[in-house]
Amino acid sequence: MQVELFSPVKYYGKLETPEAWPLRPRWYDSEQGTKSIRQGFEQMEAAHEAGFDQLNVAEHHYTAQLTAVPHLFAAVIGERLPDARIGVMGTDLPLHNPILVAEQYATLDNMLEGRLRFALLRGTPNEYMTYGTNPWESREQFEEAVELVIRALTEPEPFGWEGRYYRYRSIALFPQPMQKPHPRILLSANSLASARFAGRMRCDAGFSFMAAEKVVPLVAAYREAAEEAGWTPTADNILYRQGAYVAETDEQARLDTGDRWPWGDGIASTDNFEVFLTVATAGAAMAGAPKGAPLDPSMAPQFGPSFLGSPETVLEQIREVERHVGMGRVELVLVDPSGALDHEQVMRSIKLIGRELIPALHDDAPASV
């Protein structure tokens, strides 16, 4: 099994309400910000040295994750670690011009000399309050944009596009990506519709923070759609992302994380009820609720248990998920938005994972499901 690190590049400066969204710009201290970015790079460098197979960043806005422009971090870490595989996991595609996204990834793939993987995502509900994107149209807009990005990355001649959401008279990507036909692309598969779409598009499938048993029918839908599209996914096409913290003992892991683990998404704790209501409405829209429908708490995301404990405990937790999901890639999120862990604890956990966990996972044969 491959082991990947997701790095949010967390802001470690003081925040009056760390879990609020959006964060107040007045809380930002530039000295603490540049120090936090430096520490984020230190964590990624330590992970590469520890044997992690891929280093991942992602796009988020108005939060304590400092990666609103993840391509910049990917380019810098790729320059600092010339043999590391880099992932942007991922871009919130409906928020952007898909042709510009394709150009960014094609350029980045050349800069990294073919070491790039990336994800195209719809984004979390709060992201739809940043650039004014309509959440009720996000699925259809996202699916059209994915098709357009892939076409732009692979089409050898200029072409036009007349879709429902995008219209371009002439598209001609230059440079083209180094990897052919394009870098590996991952799509979120946290719902039946998105799992089927990932299979249909011949992309990798990503499952984030869900309990393993809830992923099982989604994997089946992904594989079924892939077969209908004429290809067969392997374990390497399936990624499972989960929060993780490894300490020397189970007791030490619980002491370090305290009562604030596992984390939520931080949005529900906003101190602005209007913001909360708007974000909740956006989330319901993304889940398929019609306009004006009452908010249904059952539509809220349900987080599965984090990987937490000693190396032995976490290894068994990952293997238990693998028995259900059959993934060949596990992505560990060691830094939580609530601030339960400091930089030194994260660094110790990364090194412990490298010594005790990664060798065992690399030796594991993929589970069949």
C-alpha cells in the first residue's frame, strides 16, 4: 500500500476562534504566517525523508489552511525535493476557469518533470461563498468542467467548446503536460453519483473521512461504472483519506490530542449565524436538495473514526479499512484545523510513521474486495 501525506500548511499563530469560518483577516500575523509556511515545508520534507510516497496539498479559502493557491506550494516543494511525487488534492473546479486550470496543471507537470498527480473536486460547501458559484448547479457544472479539462490536456489540435456552462471559440493548450495522455487525475467519490462519474471518466476515486462500511457501496458503484466504460480499476486507483496521529503508545496519542480529536470541518462553529445558515444551505444544494427545501441534518457529512494510537494500533485500523475498501493508497491528515497538535508533535508523528508504519504498509499485499 502507498502512504501519502496531506499537508494543509496550517497557520500556527494565535486565532481568537480557530474553528470559525471565515477567519478574520485582522487575526493574521505575517511573521507567524511566514513561520507557519516554513513549518509546513519542514513537515513535507520530513515526510519525504520518512518514506511517504506522495506529498499532497489542496485548495481552501478563508481558513487556517494557507493553501488558497496550492500550485505555488506544489511548485516550491517540488523544487526543494526533486525526487518527490507531488499531489494537488485538489482544485475546487467550479470556482475557476477550467481552461486556466488545465494550463496550470500542464505547466506544473512540466516544472515537476512528470511527478505530478492532481484531483479535481467540487469543493466543500463554504467554498461556494468565496467566488460566488451557484451550489445548485455545481454537480453539472463540475462534470462538464472535468470533461473540458481532460479534453484540453489531450487534444493535439485547437478546438472549440459549446457546453451549458462553458463556451470557448478556440482552445489550444501550450505547453502540453509532460505525462501522456495526462497526469493521474483523482475525483472525489463520496456519493454514488460522484463514484459513478469517476469510473466513467477513467479517473482515480478518492474517499474522504467516511466510515469504511459507508465506502463499500461507493467502491462497488465506481467499479461498475468503470467496467461499463471499458476499463478495470486496481487498488492503486482507490485512495482513502483520513485524519491520523501516531504516538509511541495509545495513551500518549490520546493525551496529545485530548478531547478535540477527531476534528469536524470547523464550519458549524462559526460565530456568524447567517454564514452558518448560508453554508448549510450550500451543502444541502450540493447534496441534491431543491431550492427552498428545509435543511435536513441527515445530509451533513458523517465522519468516520480517525486513525489514532500507537503504530501497532493504527496499522490495524488501516488494515481494517482496507478489508472493506480495498484501497491501494491511504492519505494521512496529521494536522487538524482545531489546533490540537503543534508543529513538534506533527514532526514526531511523521518520523514515527516512517519508522514503524510505512515499512509494514509497503509490505502489505492489496486486499481484494
